[in-house]
Amino acid sequence: MKAATKVHNIMPRVDISDMEFTEKLVSLDRVTKVVKGGKNMHFRALVVVGDGKGHVGVGLGKAREVPEAIRKAGVSAKKNVISVVFMGGTIPHESLSKFGAARVLLKPASPGTGVIAGGGVRAVVEAAGVRDILTKSLGCANPVNVTKATVLALANLRDFKETVRRRKGLPGDEEI
């Protein structure tokens, strides 16, 4: 299976005006830029937002203070919300995606398995509301690239009924 590097499904924009999101801070880093006069210290925050019902977003924020960096990351995450396809409490099929040097493999799991994931993958999958899933993070362990690869893998999931409908050339409300 080849890793996806971009979103193949064209999805409509998600209206987030009436959604209630939970925010989870995935990583907080102190970054330093060395300049002629000394060192400029900033903070970088990576935040995942989700409603637990199939919507999730990832955002990155930078600022001189920690709370401001977290706030900026939350605003950025809410701008990048995607909808996720579910089948019961798991995903409909395998998905492998790549962002930077990070590769993430998501596999459906039987009911009762739980979320078998670590780090940034767990944060994204739990925020989306997936209850049973098997994951493997391959390549680099950079949380920014891992979370973005996970969102990319979730965005490339397809509903099997919609796929069959498209292949047969049926309108949207026909029974398969």
C-alpha cells in the first residue's frame, strides 16, 4: 500500500459555529533564535481539537508566552477542522499516510479493542471520537509531523456505501 501525501477526497468545508470542541495540548516546546544581540526565546504549542463525533483539527501556534501560544494553536486548529468517516466505533478501512518523514498506519479494530496508539496519533484519534483502532507510527517521532499525518490519514477515509454508489452511477438516496 502506498502512503497518501495529500487529501484525495474533496470534502466540503465544515461549519464549526454550533460545535462544542475539546482542546488537547499535544506538545509545548521552547524555541530559541540566536541573533546578534543574544537569544530570542519563543514557545511553540501543538493543539488538537475535536468534538468526539467525527470532527477533528490540528493547529500550531507560536508566541513569546505559553498561554498565548496555546490560544493561537487552538484558533488555528479550529480553522483546519475535517470530518471523519466512521463505521460503528472504528474506521472503515486501512489508511497509510505520510507527512514529512512521519508515516502513520491506521487499521480498523473489532469492538472492545480500544485505542491502540501513542503520542500525537492517540490525541487526534480520541478527539475525533474513534473508539476502536490499531495504529502504528513509522519513521520520525516529531509530534507535529505525526499529528498532521494522522489527520491526513483520517481525511482520506471513504465511506464504502458512497464509493459503491459512485461506481454504479446511482444518485445519492438510492438503496444499494
